[in-house]
Amino acid sequence: MPPSQPDHIILKVFRSVKSAKQLTFTYFSIVAFAIITFHFALFDITLDKLERLTTQNRLLHDKQQAEELLRSHFQTQFEIPPFSKAYLNRQDIPDNITLPKKMKLDQAYEIERGDGSLEDEYYLMYSKIQVNGQEHSLYLLHFDAIYERSEAEAFQAQSKQLLLSFSLLCISLWVVLSISKHLTSPLAQLTKTLQHRTPQDLSPIPVPEGVATREMLQLVEQLNQYQNQIHELLERERAFNRYASHELRTPLMVIKGAVSLLGQSNDAQFIEKQRQRLRQASTEMNDFVSTLLSLTREEDISRLSYRTLTPQEVEDCVESHQHLLTGKQVQCQIKMTDSVHIKMPETSFKILLGNLIKNAFACTEHGQVSVKVDSQQIQVIDTGIGLGSTPRGVEGFGLGLLIAHDICRKYDWQLELINNDHGGCTANITLQKPISINPPRVKVGTDAT
């Protein structure tokens, strides 16, 4: 099957991107070429400036010798050993020498021969001298064959040095490529590891063998964290499916039963009772859906504001599950000793506390269930069968505790289940940043049998 358009574009881009080894070789070659070019240019400029400076000083010295020679013996052209010739008339200068159009006094100029060749470099200086009280123009023509030969020998020596430098650069390139291979080898291993991992494999990614650089360790750590986030997201979605299929079944059955009973009687009191059942079941279903959706989506908890937990809110949670105590010799007691401020929506808290109370009621056949609330924690204490046992006839036991754990984890609370010494268990919720601003409140209690 041919690749899709996005995959084709990605494949094309992948083929056009160079490997780390190729990029290393390219950048190193550019840097090496730049170094060699700069080195040769600097050497050539240095030789040229040195030649100009030497020639300038020599011609100034030759000017003084020319004045001395002309005082003793006047002539229009003569030699100044070892490398210069002097001319008093411009017409006497050889025809193959092209003079600059504008010449400054006592300034050495590099000039060409008539055929445009620079094989032999001539220097010319134009000056003014005084001979026997008369001013004369002086043209000094300089050619140093020894310096030219020395310059050629210097270039030859520089070429040998360049060959040695090039050899060192080749060795350096080999070393750099070896280092690059060692550094990129773990990355290549990591790529192969990821390619062979299945979507179901969410185990931690191992650190590749080879040079364990800090960047590689950080990359593996970030990949594992990202993988854990994906795993948590998948687990939230799976949990949503499990929770929804179980928790919504009961209110739906209640609604179905109430609707069926409404058609069997015209008694106003009976109809009102079924209507209340429908309202309670629809409210419970709405609360479950809101809570389950909040568990599956990302939410900035820091933006939530604190609200006051009222005794009535706790009593409503107990009242909604009183039917589980029908026929049992169980008393339920609520104690609130502080004014508690929590950072959790009312629907989520209702599901959280309701699940703990529902499990406590279902697991207790006789004795007492206590709900204690203060600024530090919320406790649901029962005298039932304790942890590790499942009450008969209660479908989905334990699933409510999973929902409670997820809600506490989302809002940064801590849920802990502890077996009591004298039977039963305690569900203890440690609140996040509890706030207590009022004096203790009166005890609120209800009994259920």
C-alpha cells in the first residue's frame, strides 16, 4: 500500500535531512577551509606589508645616497647599489615600466611592466632633491631579486606547513567523527528501541548503552514522563468506561422501574413517590456523569476557590444511602467539630463521601458507622467485616473505592483505608491545606436502623 500524503511528505523531509555524522563532516570541512584560507591570506598580507615597509625604508635611504652622488658627479641616470636605479628625467625611465598617474612624494608604489606582468615586482618612488642649490625631480626604481627569491622560498615553506596542518586537520576530523559516533550511538539505539516497541508496551524506556550524557538521560526521563502521562490518560479513559457502565446502571434501573410503576396506579401519593424516585435517580446520574467527566479531563486545580462544607451536605450523603441499612441493626452518627473549607466541587465531594458511606453501610451488618469531619481530615468508621472481604449481594463492591481514590488523587487529597483493632475499617481522608476559621460547632447526629 503506498504511503499517505502526510507520510510521503515526512519521508521526503526525512531523506533530505542529513545525519549527525554528515553534518559534523560538513561543518568541520567548512571550518577547516576557513582556517586554511584565513591562514594563507594572513601570511600573504604579512609578506606584502613587510615587503612594502622594507622597500619604503630602502628607497628613502637610496634618496640620501642619490643626493650625495649627484653633488660629486651630476648625471641624469645612475645606479644605487645593490637594487636601485635613479632617474632625473621621466623620459629616461624604461618604456616597459608603467608609471602611476598620480604619485605622492616619498611614497613607494608597486608598478607593472608594460606587458601587465607582475612576475617581477618593481617599486617606484617619486621625490624632490636639492643639488647645488637647484631642485630636481628624482625617480627611484627598485627591484630586489633576492627578496623575491626569499619570498618564493617562504611560500614553499608555508606550503609544507600547510601540508602538515592539513594532516592534523584530517586526524582531528577522524577524532571528531569518532566522538560524534560515540555521542550519537545511544540516540540511534534509543530510536531503534522506540521503533520496536508496541503501543501496548508502556514499560519504562531503558537508558541506551554507550556514553550516558546528561542530555540523553534528560531525554529518556522526559520520554518516560510523557509515556506515563499517556498511560494515565488511557487509564482515565478506561476507568471512565468502567465507572460509567457500573455507576449509571443503578439510577437507570431505578428510572426504568419507576416509569413502569407509574402506569400501574392512579394513586396520587404513589405517583408522587415514584416522581421523587425519578428525580433522585436523575440527580444522582447527573452527579456521576459530572464527576466522571471531571476525572477524565485535565483541570487547573489552583484556579478553584475554597468553599465551606456544610453539615447538611454531609447529611445528604448519608441520607441518599440509608436504604442500605434497611433491616440492619446499625446506627449512623455524624460529627463535625470544625468549620471546614475545601477546594472541591459539591458534586465531586458528594460522589467521594457517598462511595465511602455506601461501602461502609454495605459492609456493616450490626454496630455503628461514624462520619467524623474536622479541619484536618474526614473519617468514615464502621464496625463491619473489614478490609479483604466482600459483602454478599452488593454488586461492584470496591469500584466505589477506586472512584474515591481517583477523586482524592485529582484534588490532591490522600485516602487511606485501615483495619480497626476491634473489627471494621476506617476510611481516612487527609485534606489539602485545611482551613479552620471558626470555633467548634455543635454535634450533629442521626440514627439509622
